[in-house]
Amino acid sequence: MVQFGEGSRRIGATRRIYLSLREQIESGVYKAGEKLPSSRSLAEELGVSRTTVTAAFDQLISEGYVQVRQGSKATVASSGQPTRVGHSLQMPSATHKLSDYALRAMALPSNTSVGLKPLKYDFRYGDIASADFPKLLWRRALNAALLTHRERLGYEHPAGNPDLRQALQGYLWRARGIGCEARQIIIVSGSQQALDLCARVLVNPGDQVIVEEPCYAMARNVMLAVGAKPITLTCDNDGMDTALLPDPGQIALACVTPSHQFPLGGVLSAGRRQTLIEWANAGNTYIIEDDYDGEYRYDVRPIPPLYLSGQDRVIYVGTVSKTLSPTLRLGYIVLPGPLVEPFTLCKQIADRHSSSFEQQALASMIETGAFERHVRKMRRRNAERRTAFLNAMKAAFGSEIEIVGTSAGLHVVVWFDRLRADDEERFAEFARKNDVGIYPVSRLFAAPTDLRAGFIFGYASMPVALIDKGVAKLFETFQPQAFRS
């Protein structure tokens, strides 16, 4: 007989019958292969419709508890009971179920400040001031994209919105001197996805890849996650030291930031550019040119992209994270012709395509000239922030510091002569307790260094007045004997 518990009276009849039968099957009241009461007899016994009982049976059948054969009563499934997954099977050891890729990724540092307490004076690189985002222009462009008549809403081309690719073709020619066809441009969800696609398309586990030392940590992490073996080449004021390049025949890929080396700020010299291109041609090797902040040059003329010197070997990566916002997740790749198809197919597998409405909105801003006007405005505004930061640091710390990478971008590296490299983390933590965010540059090196302590300072997220106060607050905390104790 089907028996109902007191609590089961509060739920529907079908659900009560289903739960009661399932409980009796799992507890062994009804054993594997044993016949259950017919739906007719159960309906009469319980005073419900036969349809209600049949619905409960259907649920048990769909979950594998019960099976039916034509012309006979329902029976408990021969697979035995209980059929639910036990607790021990619900909690497997993660190391036995994850892929090698996932295990490699989990072993890497997270490189994120998400979740940390917000600070009043945060010099974190990569953040953009909320007030700088062109809210009205973007809303107008996005509204137009949303209201544009479409016969249907469906998946778009994985390479990106054709209007945006065409608009970027013109923009890249005007802003960076890059001549390419629109078909060579693929829209990605930020430059991080561009790096990930490069690794997935061009690198196999065990392959060697060239990265700068120090470098953008997430670029190195991408290569480590796919199982590559990064080879680090030291950087100086002239960018990556190409005299250290190994045999190109043994290298799958090289990743560089030639126009503004991240984080030290050096510019790859003409001689080294030529050496790098010749090296890539000799080994049939591709170079990723990460032009992450090419729009921001202050004391010098814009540096020509490496792409102009080696279009058949160079993959150009750009982003709007530094000009509009990193929250938009919009970037682009300019590819050599033979790579367009494999990159497009791999992009489709990754996420079908980047967000359609945002792509259309950005295309509209570029086509109307609004985007380039905004970039010029941001260049002026960030030049003011840069000047304020440099003046404040020099006034506060004087000859005790050296600042590098000041001619471009939205960050600098500050070396502290009185601090050792192993003081970095302690000083950063001490500063954070005093509401100031600074970030050790040693985190961007592949190997420990015995250099002076250095910190990467971003200045694009704060107004000038706050920058001055933040530097003053940092100077107040700069007492090595305090945070070393």
C-alpha cells in the first residue's frame, strides 16, 4: 500500500504518490523486479483520478526507478535500488575528474583583485575612471543598435559584425597606419580572448613560446594553461633583447608588446624589430603584437606597429579596454590571410561570437567619428593625470625613486632605492591597510629577482586631486622600519 507521511499532505497528489513510491523502492519495500500496484487500483485506493497516478508513474519511469512492458504491471527497474547517486559519488576527488588543462590553470596565480576591499586611493593598473566613460554617446549608439529592425534574432558570424570590421579597417589605417582587409579582422571578447585563441590555434602542449621578462602575467598564464613551455627574454629600455632569441625552428610563437613594453615601458628599437621579423621569417614562426595601449603617446610621436614590418608573420591585437572600458569585453585581431579561417572556426567554438549589440554600437561610434573624438579627449585627460602623478611622486620621494615607462600608456613602474625586492609584498600590504593600493612588479616576473623593489602604478582611474592625496598618503606610510618589523 502507498503510505503518505504527515508532511506530504501539504504538496500535490501526483507529487505525494511519486515521493511515496520512490521512498518505498529505495528502502527496499518494493524490490528490483517486483510488480507495483496497478494505476487503476491505486487510484481507487487513494481516491484520486487514474491520470494523477499515471503522471506519478511517468516520473518514476523517466528517472529509471520503474519500467513497464505492454500488457503487464509496472515493475521496479531490474537495475536495482536505490538508483539515486550516493553521496560518495556526488563528491568525487576533483583531481581525478579535471582535464590537464584545468589542472594547469588551477595551479596558476589568479592575478585578480576582485573581491578585495575597495580602497580610497587605488593605483591598480587597468582600471578606468567611471566618469570617463561616454555614457550618453554609448547609450545613444546602443539604443540605435537595439532598435534597428531585424527580421529575426539569431547567431551572427563568429568573426564579428561586418559593420564593425569595416569600421575598424578604416580606424586602424587612420590611427595606426595599418592597411588590411576587413576580412582579416576578427572581433574578440577583449584582448585576453585574442591571446587565448592564438595559443589554442598555434600552440600544442610541450611547444616552446617566447614571452618577455617581465610580462603581462595573463599572457604567460595563457601559454602555461595550454601546456606550452615559455622561454623568457629580458627587457630593457629598448624592449625585448632579441640577441637572446633561440633557434626559431624550435619556437611555436612569440608574444611581445613592442610599442610600450608591459610593464617597463620600453620601445622595441628599430634594430631589434628588424632582427625579430627576420627571426620569425627564418623559422616560419608567428609573432603576437599586443598593442594594448597604442592610443596613448605623450612625449613622442606614435610608434609604428610591428605589423607594418612583417604582415605575414605578425598577429596584431587591439582592444577598447583602455579607451572605453574593460567591462565591454571588446577587442580585435588583425590576422595574416592563412590564419583567418582557423581563427574564425576556433572563435565559433569558444563563444559563437562576441556580443552583437555592443559590436554594432561601437561600429556606429567609429563611423560617426565619436570614438576618435573620445580617444583624443581621453589622451588629454590622462596626460593631465600622468603629469600630476609624476610631479607628486617626485615632490614626495625625490631622489629615492626612479620612474620608468613615462612616455606612453596609462601606467608607470616606480623603483624604490631604499627597498629590496623582498620588501614589496610587505609594503603593498602595509599601504593597503592605510587605504592605498600599490602592486608589486615582481608578480610580473617569471623568476624571483634581487632587484630593488618596484611597483606598477596605474593613474587612469582617479581625478587629479585624488592622485595628489593618494601619493601624499603613500608617502606617510613609507617607513621601511615600520612594515619590516
